[in-house]
Amino acid sequence: MKRGKRYQEAAKLVDRSVQYDTADAISLVKKSAVAKFDETIEVHIKTGCDGRHADQQIRGAVVLPHGTGKQVRVLVFAKNEKADEARAAGAEFVGGDELIPKIQNEGWFDFDVVVATPDMMGIVGRLGRVLGPKGLMPNPKAGTVTMDVTKAVQDIKAGKIEYRLDKTNIIHVPIGKASFSEDQLADNFQTLMDAVVKAKPSALKGQFLKSVTMTSTMGPGIKLNTAKLA
């Protein structure tokens, strides 16, 4: 794959044979984010888990202290006073049955996170085949199936992110923007890592953190010293 000049220049800053300390990695990832837009800073955590086993699954959510730098649009499935609470908390879209054909048939996806009250999951379940592959299906472990829709919406707006294993047992999450200060990125990164390490499955034998890589949207990957993160 041919890379552009900007990427090649940024890649020269990174020594691929080195596992960097967190502070050095954050400094480098900011320097290597040279695109004309405010790049997202992402973390990719390769684990020793085998997600095919239920007792080695990882899924949860954490509120980053400085948010993600992204405006998150929230859709809430709720009715009556819970629908009113969701609107008051700042949810962009609130509804029930009437939203099913809009999403299923019209391909409407103008939202980033879906929250549902437990009594609405029968309705939301009908959208499993379209929401599931996009990672949008509400889940109790992520705090997106709840009666406390006010807290759910407020947490998401404040910078709550979900982390989960993909099919290759890697966790991919944003921790902010290139415009964030090094201290803000460090706080967010530490908060994420604390949550992930705490979520280590007790059934896992062997090494948990195989590799941790930090990167900007268009920049090179920077490997971190996993021994200092576990």
C-alpha cells in the first residue's frame, strides 16, 4: 500500500523496534498527526483472550475524564416519562415502534449510540440484524440497557466509550483528538487501561496484554511498553 508524503514523514519519527512509555507515545502520536483535520487518537489493545469462549469475553464501558472530542448523537428507545427524561437529558432522538421501519427499511443511521429501557428491548431486538453488525445494539454491560436513561445519556455525552473484543480479540477505542493536551490524552488513556485491566477474564491463562498500539487517524502506529500497563 502506497503511503502519502505526510505519512512517510510522520513515520520517520517512530522507531518500530521500540516499545514506548506512555508519555513518549502520546508526545509522538501528537507530532505524527499532521493531517489538515483534527485527527482522532485511537488505542488498539491486542489481548490473549479467546473471545469464542463466553468466559473470556470482554465488554464494558468507561467515561473518559476529558471526553472523546466528538459530538455524539444519542437515540433512546423509551416511552412515557422515560422518553421525557431522555429528551431532557439531551438525547437527539427518542421514540419506539415508529422508528423500526425508518431504520430497517430506509437505512436511517443518523445516530452514534443507542440506549433502551428494558421494556423496549422486545422492539429493539427486531433491529438486531442491522444494529448488531454496526456495534449499535444496546447492552446491559455497556450501560445502554437501563431504566436510568438520564444518567446513560449524560454519561455518553460526557465521553463514555464502550470497549469490547472484536473477532480477532483486539479492542479498538478512541481516547481523544490530536488537539487535546498531552495531559488530557494521558488521563483518558490511563482511565481506559485501568478499566480494561480490571476487566481481565479470570478464566484467561497466560499473557493478557499482547500489544498496545496508539495511533492517530492518518498516522503510524506507536507501540507501548505493555509490561508497564498491566
